[in-house]
Amino acid sequence: MTRLAGPVIQGSEWFDKMSSTWIKFFFILTLVLLPYFVTETPAASIENLRETPNCTLYKSESDCTRTLIPVCADNRMTYYNACYFCIEKLKIPIKYKYHGICTRE
């Protein structure tokens, strides 16, 4: 009879080792597959977690940067960023709706 070289693993040790391996496997699998099962809704979007723009910071278009962070107003217009939204707000009465591109509702 041939005996394999190496340490002999008892039944409970084998179970502990395998359960640890399976836990690691399912943890990694969950991390990899999670983005495929989580649907992004407008309410859950990181874009909508931003605060209402502080329009006291902006007085003219020269104050505005070209950083694209879209802002949707109640007139269903999308503004390039909070600065451009605030400049337009000085011209016409509009209200902030959310950060992001306006969609048809």
C-alpha cells in the first residue's frame, strides 16, 4: 500500500480549512458580481446626493469654471454646472431640481 507524503488532516481540520476557503470564495464572488445585481435608480444615484447650489458664490459667468457637473432645473433645462445654473437663476425665476442631466418626466 502506498502512502502519500505530507501532513495528515483530520476530519474536523479538513472541514475548518474548506469552510474558510468557501467563505473567502463567496466573499470575492459577491464583490465581483454585486455591481451586476444592483440597479441604479435616480434616487440612489450619487449625483442626487449633492446639495442645492449656493448661488451667493456666483455673480457673473467669469466666476464659472468649465467643470462638467450638470444641474437640472425645474424648467427642464440642464445647466453645465452650478455656476451656470445660478447665473441663469439671476435672469429668470428657476428652481433647483437635482444634480444630473434632466430627463423627460
